[in-house]
Amino acid sequence: MTRYFIGDLRSRSLAVRNLDVLSGPWSDRIGAPESVDVTVDMNSPEIRSLNLRNVATPAKAYLGVEEGGVIMACGPIWTRNYDRDAGTLKLGALGWGSYYNHRLILPLLAKTIGLDQWTVPDPADPTKTIPNPLLSTVINGVSLGTRAKRLIQQAHLWTGGALPIVFQDDELADLTKTYLGADFKSVGEAIKQISELENGPEMKFQSRFTTDGMGVEALFRTGTVAQPLLTSQSVPLWDLTAPQSAASGLKIDEDASEMGSMAWQTGGRQADTVLVARAYDPLLVDAGYPLMELADTSHSGVSVQATLDSYAADDVAAGRYSTETWSFTAQAKPVDADGNPAGPAVGSYAVGDFADLGVAPFDPATGRGDAYLQDGGPFRHRIVGLSGDEKGDSIKIQLAPKVGI
């Protein structure tokens, strides 16, 4: 059963446990906050009794959606739109991580220190000033995921600044990072940058009901040094060509715009010089493709030739193939004619998990199988997006772009 709910951000307590909605699309994607958008009928006596102007206050309340006890998306309400003539109210919420775009990386001292003390004389040159080190946030000896955790925990030290977030244990690592207070960088921006580092961990605020069932909290999950990806051990299987399959609507979008046999890289600008790297792979040309070139100027700060060469080599390796992106629709709770489970049910898989898609080989005599994927076989992809609506009948599943299928 699809159910929408509203609660108080800071206290985590539920205020509305079953919100009747006209529409309620939601989505969850890797690298982006979850989203929930609902429209309710203000002409309904039940809705009027909820006093949503006070209960569903933007930036003070959360909105979420669950499927069979599993929260699919939840977070602070940021937008509210009332249309009196239409008799509707729209609420828009984003995942818990969106809150930290509104918090800065600052120690508690920043609240009370004199504004004339944000800079101090430079010990190396007293005629100059530097940012006051007391306002810096220094995080050392922990992994990238724990660094993000520490940034959130520091933000929670401020009065009124704590959300109901549960954290994993620390992970140690020989890393150090300093954030200057005078940069006024948001916690959300820093977390995003940590994830985007090479081998940076994936991160997710995973919503769940509290053990007493009276509220909602979120587990801040991060990948580890050994396993940066957030994924489970189970791999659901959808058989796309089986009779009465629980999956339908398969779409495969292919993009060859990043293919190429010759790759160029430029760097050295920060060292006031010009570095050029070049790599060539004859595979495509030998197979009858026309020559295609790739150029990347985004590594202008690289001053080591070998490093630039490796980027060019990576480009031609990736350029051998087009990119395919698969998506399909799955029944939320598939059952057979006897009412028994007949495929993966919503809540048993999540964004980040791997999934197998079964496709039968094409038989031209009978027309069975898949006429496009004629060799058939299981195809393994990673789930990067889930979305649904108030009907709760089906889940749209977006799979990670795949190169070299």
C-alpha cells in the first residue's frame, strides 16, 4: 500500500500518518536528493481537518512516501503552492541531504567571535593577514565517508541545527582536510565534492521509521575505502520475455557521441607551459568506422606528462563503444494466478543495487524471444533510479549507463 506522511523535522515525530493525495510522484536517484511532490484536495473535509498550513510548514516539516513499510523517499518540504480556485495544495519535498545546502562549514566559535577577528596577522609576513585558523575545520585520520559524517556532526552542534540523523561507525584513513571558515562553503557542497573525488564514496540518507513507529529518522550511509559503492548482496531478477512477465516497457537508448579512436588532452597551464597528450586505438577504424577524435581540456592543472597520458589512454579505452542506457517498468508487487509472489517486490531492491534482466534468445521460427537482443541472455545492470506515484501499481527503474555491452 502506498502511503504518504508528514512530520516535524527536528523532533522527527509524525503528524499525519496517511495523507490522502490526488497525485504523488516520487523519485530516488544516485547522486541527487530524493523528491516527493503531492497534490491534495482542499475541498476534502479530511484534508481541511489536518490544518496543513501549520502542519506542512516549508523548511520545518518533512514529507515522505512509503510502500509496504519501506520508505521510498522523504525529506524537508521546501515548496508549497495553494490554488484557491482549483481547491488544491501542492507540497514539494527533497531528501534529507538538501537541508545541508543551507548549512555552512563553521565551528561554533563563528557564532560569537568578533567580526574583526576573522583574519589574523600572517606569521610569515606581519604586514599581511590570513584567515583565522580558529575558524577552520580540520578533519584528519579518517576516510572520505567519515569526513562527510564529521561535517554533518559539526553542523548539528549549533542550536537548532540537528536533524534526526543516525551515523555509521568511523572509518580510519591517513587523510587530512582543512576547510577555511572564511570560504563559507556549504556542508552540502562539500559532501558532493567528496563523492566526486577519485574513488570517492557514494552517500545516502536512508529514511526509516523509528523503532517505536512514532517518527522518522535517516541513516547516513557512506561507501568505504574498500567498497565505495552503496549496494546490497542480493541481485533481483526480472525475466523480460517470460509469459506474464513482472517487467515491461523496456527501453534502450544508445549514444555514440563519446566514441573515438584518437584522444587529445591538454594541461600545464598552472605551470605556465603547454602539455599535450595523445592516444590512438585502431580498433574502430580497423572495424570500418570513420576516424573520430576526442578532446579534453578539463585537466589544465595537470603538470605531469605521464598523468596526462593516462587520461588520454582512458579516453580511447572508453571511446571504443557507444553507451547504452536501459530502463523498464516493474510491477510493484507481482503475483501469479494463485496469488503467490512472482518477481521482485518493491522494497526488496533499492537504488545502488545490481539487477539481472533475463531475455530469451530470438527464435525466428516462432517469433519468441527478443527481436533486438537476439542472442538473449541475462544482462546485469546497476539500478540508479526508482520512481513511482500514488497508485503504487508499478515502479519505473532506471539503470546505469553501460559501455561495451
